[in-house]
Amino acid sequence: MVESLDNPEVRVVLHVANTGAKPFFASATDGHDYWCKHPNGPQGADAAACEVAAGVVGDALGAPIPKWSVLTVSEDLQGIYLDKGGYLLDDQPVFASRSEVVDIEVLESPGILRHTEDDRNFERIPLLFALWFLCNAEDIQFFYDQMNDFSIYSVDHAFWFGSQEAPWGFGDFKYSFGRPEVPFLKPGSIAGNWSGAIESVARLDEHLAAAIRARMPRAWDIGTTIPDEIADYVLGRKEYAIGQLEQLELDSERRGER
């Protein structure tokens, strides 16, 4: 279970970000630094749970998201109040993303993805769209890793799965609130490996529920059925996601993109 002592521990809190979630940047016992979201933070345990579920789905697809983990908080830090975050660290585990990048773009309509021809982003971007469609992504944010030829990554998945207006709303894709507002591709950009993304979506199966349950901390107060409900929601959106990806592939072919 994720509460196991085998999990890396948060050892040193370095600083707190001045964003809505007020995540803290910390060093862990595995030698890596992480951006951490605590269930006591301003966005609550629902946001942290969305991060875990999106991480599981992203890993299953092979989508470009930063490496992530669920970390325990060392006993030395439990009981410390993060003034800049406005919350208390306790013995609850935290969602932790290994991204050290702070130059993150928030999608603003009509957002356009750039660097489509850098670092095999033509393979990465279709998988991002697959992730966004499946998870009903709201507040889409991403960054380009300037140290690695502008590889694109999706970050900050706190308001996904229809959870922004009301936690776990699970908006039906037949209605506007169930369809994410995704960015546009730069005109003339590469076509992308849409067929590969479609195959990745098609491979998702009933094992997704067990994968989400295995990574979701029981200590978080989100309800025991939520992992299964999220998995059912994602699997129920497969046909919709595949249809959207097929349309994007067709649009690319019509424009005669490479």
C-alpha cells in the first residue's frame, strides 16, 4: 500500500509556491526533489486524488507527464505549519511531481501548442490529447523542457474528471461541461502519431480501477468508491476520446501536414 514505509519520505521543505494549490517544493529520501500537494492544502484532498488518478491514466497511455510518486511525510515535519501555504503538515501522504520547472503555461482560449516539431513532440502531443479527452481535463497546463529540446509535458491535474464545479461531477461528454477545451495545433505543424494515441486509448481496460486503487492513499478522505468511479468514468469516455483523436488525424491529413 502507498502508506508503506518503503515509500520515499519528504525530508526537507525548501519553499512554497505562490499559486492556488500552494504546493511545496521538497527534497525526499530517494534523492529527488518534488512539488508536493498535501490534502490539507487549499484545494483539498480531491485535488490530490485527481493528480494521482491522472498520473495513473497518463502512465497507462504513455503520455508525457512528469514522473510522480506518493510520498510520506517524515515524523520531523509532521505538525509543522506552512505559513505561506496556510496549512499544516501531518501524517497524511502527499502527491509529489518530480518536475522542477516553474515556467508553466496555462491554456487560455484559443491556446496554441508550440514546439510541435521538437524532440519527437509529434509522438507526445497526440498522447496529451488522449489524456485530456479521457480525463475531461480542466485548467489545462503544460510546459516545454528547455533543457531537453522543448519536450512538452502536462502538469497540474487538480481539476480533472469533472471535479472543478463540484467534486467528482463526472460530466457526460454529451454535454459541454463534459468536453475539455483543448489547445489548437499551430497551423502547418506536423501531423503527429494519432494512430499510436488511438491504440493506447483502446488498450485501456478493467485493470485501470485496480491500478488507481493501488496508488490512492487510503488516508485521504475522498470516499472508498472514488477510485473505481474514476476508472469507470475514464473507460466510459474511450469511444469519445478515440472519435476526437480520429477527427484530429483526419484534420491533419486534410491539411496535408507531414
